[in-house]
Amino acid sequence: MKTIAMILAGGAGTRLTVLSEERAKPAVPFAGKFRIIDFPISNAVNSGIYTVGVLTQYRPHSLNDHIGIGKPWDLDRSRGGVRLLQPYQGRRGEQWYGGTADAIVQNLNFIEENRGDTVLILSGDHIYKMDYRPMIEFHRSKGADLTIGVMPVPLEETHRFGIMEVGEEDRITAFYEKPKERDKGNLASMGIYIFDARTLARRLVDADGKTRVDFGHDVIPAMLEAEDKVYAYTFKGYWVDVGTVDAYWSTNLALLEDEPQLDLYGDRWPIHTRSEERPAVKLGPQGKITRSMVSNGCVVRGAVENSVLSPGVYVSPGAVVKDSVVMNDAWIGPGAHLEKVVIDKQVMVGAGAIVGTGDMSVPNELLPDRLYAGITVIGKSAVIPDRAKIGRNVLINSNRDEDAFPADGIVADGQTV
């Protein structure tokens, strides 16, 4: 019996604002040297699954470059291995993926070619470590048509997930996709599905032969209505959806705890990634690093406190980086001060600039539901002027240069540049 993994990695991730503006959400850097997509791919390989399809669509170039032929995950194989599956135009009317289920429909040939009897469908944008083998064994022992990975979530967050009711022997009796009411329970779908391959192919189309577009809205309700064997498998480990700026920032900084829930330093379940060859971290005579993760190629001549730095970040003398996430090759100028900021790649912060100061309670003027927790976000390749003063919940779009800022360099809380 063979299991094939299909990773849905085509989402735009709009809740991450500019961080996913020029890349797919699964390609966003995480924990310094990793990308979000590294977690489901590593989980699959560590679980003994070596046939992996990665379904991409939105801004796939960064993701494609990162995965390549799959060598870091031991997926550069003549049989199986990893394949990047993108939508394409064909004579049969293939087109952009209309939803999660439609993406699988357009790639059923990959499953058929690799002769999988069990299909593991994963979201490409969650942070967790999981051995899928016990769940697969559970699925097969039940003779299930579909098994859904589930875990309890706080009631105030149930509107973000598919919520289900479970009866005897973990069989799912009802499914609600992102319910507005809080009376449906709190058992949430993790975006981990195990299908019997033949049932999957059959349920991806309706009685009229039309493609069912989405798993949550279409496929799962149809299977429950048809009284298919649909079961819930409860996962008790660490799992986070980093789909919001607040979740992304806090999940990164949670790694700095003395005993974080997500352990990236153990040998038992390694998370693999494509690494660049860079020199070791260099700490200058005035440099100071406290409770932080600092990646290869960084040069620290200022102070870094409770922060996560990706490869190649330069922190100038007198600069302070506090409670922040700074991505690859950012340059922090002399005397600059950053607090509670997420900075994308290749950003330049001018000398003496203060970023992340002011009233945390003022939400962003354009995105009040996405930037509200006091975190300021700076897009890729932006240039912050010398001595600028930038408030909380500020959004600075990618590629903004000094001319885009007010003449006095002041950007008030909640504003957008």
C-alpha cells in the first residue's frame, strides 16, 4: 500500500499583508533559516512518504526556487520524489485552480501515475511537527473513506476553521466551514486529510459531473450526506496556523523561550531546508545578543534582544533590534531602534530611525482587522529614511524609497506608506 502526499501551497495569504505580496504564503521565511513549506515537506519525509506533489499557483517563483528538485529533503529521486504542480492551459479546459478540491482534480493524473491507494492532502502554511503514520494506520483500521486531522481551538477562533461534530468511535456527524456562531463546538480541521484514492476521485465531482471546488464547502459535506465513512483523528501536539501577522510574529518569538513547544534543535524529527552557504555569525566589539536566534551570515555590531534574524542581516553600531523578526539581508543603520517590527528581505533602515513607537491600540487605517496588535510591518526592499519616526501598526509597502515618506519622516500610528 502506498501513500502519496499532496501539499496545497498556492494560497496568496492576504492576511500576512506585504509579507506575501511577492511570494506565496508557504514561501515566507520562518524561524530565521526556514520557510513555512519546510514543515509539511519534512513531516512527510520523516513519516516515510517520498512521493510528494506541491501544488502552487500564486507567485510561485520563490517557492519553486526553494524546493528545486527536492535534494534537502532527499526527494531528488527517479521514482517518486517531489514534483511542483502548477495550473496550466490545455485542450480540456484546464485553468487556474478554483479552490482546494479543484487543485486536486487538475492533478489526479499525478496520483494515478504514482499508483497511490491512499492520498494525504496537506496545507502548506502551518507550523508543526507530526508523524503521519499513526493517522494513516487509524484511517486504514477504520476502513475510512476520509480521515480529517483535528484539534481543539479557542471558541473565539472557530470562525477561522472548519468545525465538526463527532459521534461514536470518532466518526464525524456534522461539518461547518468557518461558522459565524460559536455553538458548533471547537473541534477544528487542521487542513490534514487522508483519502482513499478511489473515493477521492469519485467525490471530487458531483452527480452531474461538475467539479467540486473546495473541500470544506463542497467535498466534505457531500461525503457526509452520502454517508461515507468520515472520521476525525485528534492530534495532541503543537500546531499553529501562522496566517496572520500577529500569529506569525508571536510564533517566531515563542521559539526564544527556554523550553519552546516547537523544538527545532532535536535530532529525532529534523526540519530540512535549502540553506545558503554563508559565513558564521560575527559579533562586533560593541555587539550584544540576548535571547535571540541569529542566522548564518549575520553581522551584529549593535544590540539584538528577543528577536529572530534571518541570514545576512547587518546590525550597525548603536542600533537596537528588540522583539522583532528581521528577514534576509536587511541592513539596520547606526543608532536605529526597532521594537515589535517584522521586516522583510533587503530592507534598509536609515541611521537614527525609530521604528515601532507609539500607541499599540491604534489599528492600521486600511487594514484594521490585520494590523492591530502593535506590530509594524515593512515590505521587501523598502528604504526607511534617516531619523524617521514610525509608529505602531504601520504598514510600509514593498520597494518604498525615501521619497515615499513625509518630509519630516514621521509616520503616525496606524498609517500606511
